[in-house]
Amino acid sequence: MQKVHSASDIDWIIKTHDSKDLSKAKEMFPIETARLARHLHSQIPGYYITRLAALPNLATMLGVGGIYIKNEGERMELNSFKVMGGSFAIFKFFQDKLNITDDQLSFDYLTSSEVKKKLGEITFASATDGNHGRGIAWAAKMLGQKCMIYVHSETSQARIDAIRAYDATVKIIPGNYDHAVKQCVVDAKKNGWEVISDTSWDGYTIVPTRIMQGYTTMLLEAQKQFSSQGIEYPTHVFVQAGVGALAAAVIGFYSALCNGVTPPKFIVVEPQTAACVFETAKYDDGKTHDIDGSLSTIMAGLACGETSPIAWEILKENADVFMKVPDYVAARGMRIMATPLKGDPMIISGESGAVTLGALYQLLSLQGNDELKDYLKLDHTSNILFINTEGNTDPKSFRQIVWDGSDPVPDTYKTER
Ligand SMILES: Cc1ncc(COP(=O)(O)O)c(C=O)c1O
């Protein structure tokens, strides 16, 4: 059992490694696959490189060298990084069906009438907290195919409408995200649908691996953006987790790329009420551990109770810190990004997107967590990467938080700056 530390409303586990085993990271995240994903994504009409926004004034205020936010809130018309994973998995599915090589893969070919004629009608199916399903619906429509998306009963109407906008059929399942995943798999089997799930389970790993590989397009972009500023690698990466696939992609990609030469410190952040990766890290016994119940949090994209086993394979070897934080930390992160210090850019971030910056602020602004601060060595030499994983994907909730001040910071944890 790993020791859980708590101070200033953050719980954390420090996972020390005698040495990190990079073999899984190298196997799952070879640079050639990242290049293939980027090559395909860059052919999609409307693709452009999202900003790597620097917030130098916030960095100075917090006493760190640089704060860099990869702004996936601007990712095409989807406002979330999620589409990069689902689309890559679907492109690879087509490749398998067509039995063609990587060199023969092109967006124009995949969307051609020749391919449609060859493959006929396919229905893709997935469960979602919102963003993944929207990305799958968008990709299916682009390829002229059908889509069934399963959401849980707490999913907001705005998120459901955003999926339906791409002609997907949306099924609402009682319970939480994990119940929606299970029902989707049962129905897909009955109806002959192709499941494109971002989480994995026994015997279902190829598609979720490809989804994780698809996310690495944004990391290749970020690396180019860092090197144009004379930064080789970030020194720290804060990454949020639902089932842990994004975190594993980011941490696996950087671990493989750095190949043991001073990799960044990796910090995985989750909501207090849905911290399945944290729970798994706490037991650290080679198995994943679940959280049951409603998983109620404002961070809809992170409301998952079951860690993806293939993601854990990467995280257990390479992540350095697991953290869980209350909802107001994400709400404060949204407000910090939407109302920046003079000279820093404004960033529109949703709840799941903002939690990592909120966590850094909480960590560096409050007393009592010196052990974690010392371990992370966050100082003027640190260049910290965050991923704003979503923009304003739920406008009503965004206004309630940013305009009306819902999920306020409790008096005990207000900072004096
Ligand atoms: C906005 C956003 N951020 C982060 C995540 C977390 O991704 P994962 O479930 O791969 O951990 C999600 C997942 O849906 C999401 O929608």
C-alpha cells in the first residue's frame, strides 16, 4: 500500500521508482506512430496546430520558470483533444479492413466513394462522458458511417445535443460512465457494431491503444512549439485523468521520447470523488481498483470509476505523483484562465481542462505541502506543461462557474496575493 499524504485540501501519493522500465512506453508510443497520427490528422479539413500558450506573468507570480498550456479547447470544431484519439482508431480500423499499408493511408482515400463501396455500412459505438462520443460521431459522419453513443444519466443536455449534432443516435443509460460502457458493449455484440472505446478491458486493447496513440499528435505539435522557444522538454507535466488513457499517452510519449535522459516529472490529477487512478496507485498491487457510485463531480470528462488497465501499465512505471483535488480547484483554474494577469493570454477552459492549472495554483499558494513541493522541485528553472483538454463544452455550467462564481473557494483555502 502506498502512503497517502494530505495537506491544503490536496491528497497525493509519491510513487518513487528505483529505475523506470521504459519498455511498455517504447512499445506503445513509438515516434513513427505519432508521426503517422499527425500525418493523417493534418489532412483533415479544418486541422490546424493548437496554441501552446505561455503565461509568463502567472509563472512569475507562482515562482516558476514557465507555464505552458497546450490549448485543446481550440481543437478543430470539437473543442477537445478527444477527437484525435477516436479518429485515429477509426482510420486504423479502416486500414485493417482495407488491408492497406501506412503509405497507402490518406484522408482523401478513406473518405472516397471507392472505400464506402468496399466497406459498406458500418456502425461505430462507444460510451462517453461527452467529448469522446462527440469525436466519434464527428469522425463517423465524416466517413459516411453510422454512430451509436451511450451516455449516463447525469450527462448534461448540452453534451448530448453536441453529439446529436453529428447525426449520432444517443442512448441514455441509468448509472454512471462505467455502466454506459458495459451496456454499449452488450448492445454492440448483439447488433454487430464496432466498439471504439477509450478504455480497455481483458481482450479489448487494440482500439484503446490506438486511441492513446492518436492523442500524441498534440504532443508532437507541443514539442515543435517548445523547441522553437529553445526548450528541449518540459521539466514537469501535469495531466488530468478519467480512465487514465490521456495521462498514459502523455506520460508514455514523453518517457519513450526522453529515453531515460531526464524525463519530466509527471503529475496525474483527478477529482476527489472519481479518483480511480489514485485508488489503483494507492494499492499498487498490479491490479486496477474501482470507485463505485455516482462519481459526482463538475469535471464531467473525468467522472470515471474504472482505470483502463493498459493505461495503468504505463502509469505504474512512469508517473511520479498521483493527486486528487476537490471541484473548486477546477473551478478556480477556469477563472484563472478566463481572467488572466495583465499580459498573459486569456484561455477558455472547461472543468476537466482547468483542473491541472488549478492544482498547481493550490499547491504553490498554500502552506503545508512542503514535502510535495520539495519532491517536485518547482522553481524558477521549471517549465511546466498543462493540457487544456477542453474549451467551453458545457456553456451553462461554464457561465455558472465563471460568471456566477459557483463552486467557490472555501474561506480556509483562499489565497492572499
Ligand atoms: C475534457 C477531458 N479531459 C480529460 C479527459 C480524461 O481522459 P481519460 O479518460 O483518457 O483519462 C477526458 C475524458 O473524457 C475529457 O473529456
